[in-house]
Amino acid sequence: MSSPATVLPTGTGPEDDKKRKGVGKVLYQVRTVFKRSGRSKKGAAGPTTPSAAVITSAPTAPAAASQPQYEGATKIPRIQIHEERAKKLGARFGLEIKPNEWHSTEGDVLRVEKSVRMRIHRECHRCQSAFGAGNECPNCHHMRCKKCTRHPPKPRSEEERQANREKREALIRRNKQLGPIIPSYDYSETIILKRPRKTGQDLVYKGKPRMRVRRHCHVCNTLIAANTKQPRVCDNCGHRRCGDCPRDPDAKKKYPYGYPNDEPGQVFKGVYACHECRRKFPPNAEDGTECSKCSHKKCSDCPRVKPKKVDPEPDPEIMESLRVRMESLKTAES
């Protein structure tokens, strides 16, 4: 007996597909599709047997078109969509594209109009990191709260908008009233500087009156200023300030031993004290003058009294008059 012939499958194995590449592979697949379609037609046409009676069936209703129905969808020609795309691509890349050469432009398409939606981003208010899909910050693990920034901001109600407008207007009025002082460099008009006067008070200096002290060189009669090249030295003749240089105003009663930081002069040589009993010699005393206390004669070891301010001694005549007045008051009381 002969065995039945084995029918080889029309499909291709993976090794054949690897060998065929490019246009040959495409042509092979098209040829295979045509072979399968021919075999299906032959199998469908079988031997017809005469039927005793013809069975008539009622006509079935045509199946409803299984097309999805969308709410708010409108029909738009397909060529219109391709024209819009070609226009955008041409404007972006500078190309000239014809829609009929690009895709099939026959038929209509459905377009559903949807409201524009925007992606919302949130930012952590602690570390300024962006949140992901979850509610936990990937950097500091902070759970999202109301303080975290939202981009774009949440739309506000009409009451909130009105309150924000009023707040902005109040801030603008405040900035106008308390605005910054803008300097003006226009000197065409005479500017008079005035100090604001305090209410109920006079602009009078309440401090102790003072007088500027001036010293003049007694050699060249030049003012010895405070900003000289060398301190207390005349810039004109180089003379160092001494006790003979006049002082304006004069204060010899306050400084009987000479002015501070002055050198001994030829007229006023200073006041010296006895180095044994510390008794002061008279002003401008020569060497050999006897001390009134210990009879020591002035010598080179006797130091000069440091110039300083001394309170004046009271006048004996005034003291005597005060004593007599106090005695008369005691007699009247008794």
C-alpha cells in the first residue's frame, strides 16, 4: 500500500525568513497571500446535491453598522486635516508638501472637540524639588501640602479676584503716598534749604557756648593751624609753639603755669618748683632764687610745673564781705 502523500506547509520557517530580505521578502509574502486566498475559494465550492424541497428562510435584518458613536463628534474631510498638517510642517521646516501626494485624502474623519487641558506641576516648599506621580517629595520625603507651590496656580473665584484687586489698589495708593525720593539735578531755580521747625520750640542751640581757640606765632605773626605738617609748628618760619605765642582768647587765669604742650619762651619761661619741698617759685624766676619755705636756691634739678588748668583762688576781699554779711544775719536772728 502506498502511504498518503504528505502535504508540505505553505508557511515559511524562520530560516527561510532570514535568507529573504528587502524586496524579495515582500514579494514572497504577497505571493503566499494570493495562494491562501485561492485555496479558500476552492474549498468553499463543494459538490451540489439535489434537494427534495427548497427551504425558504425569512430575510434577516442587515446588521447595524458597528461604528463607534462619539458625543460631540463632527465629520471633517480627510483632506482638510492633511492640508493643516502640511501647512504646519511647511512653516516649520520650509518644505512644500502636497497632501494628495502624501496620503490618501478620500473619505471623512470624526473630530471630537475637547477643552484644552494643562499639565499641573507641584514643587516642594521645603527643598524646591518637583513632585513626581506620587504625593511624596523624592528628595526630602515630604508629603505634599497646601504650602507646596502649584504651577499653574489654582483658578480663583470671583470673590477672591475682587479681594486681590482691592489689595493691589491699596498697595498702589500706599506706594504713591510713600514713594521713593527721586533726586532732581535741575539747578535753574535757586534752592533754599530749610530745616523743619519743631512745633512749640525755637531753633536755638541749647549747648554751652564755645569759642574757637587760635594761636599765632610770635615771631612772624602767622596762624598756627591744627592741620600743619608738623604738630604745633609754624609752617612759615618753622618756630615751635611756646609760651610767648599769643592765644585768642586769652586764658592766663585758668592756665597760670602756661598752656599745655607749649615750650618755654623768652618772656614767659614757665613756673618751677623746689625739688626738696615741692614749693613753687614765682613765675619767670631766675636761677639762684631762694625758696620761701626751705631757703633752697633754684637750681637745674628743680623741675618745671606741668602746664594744666587750675581753678582760680577766691578773692580775699570778697570772702571778707561774705563773712561780715553772715555775722550780721546771726546777730539779727539772736
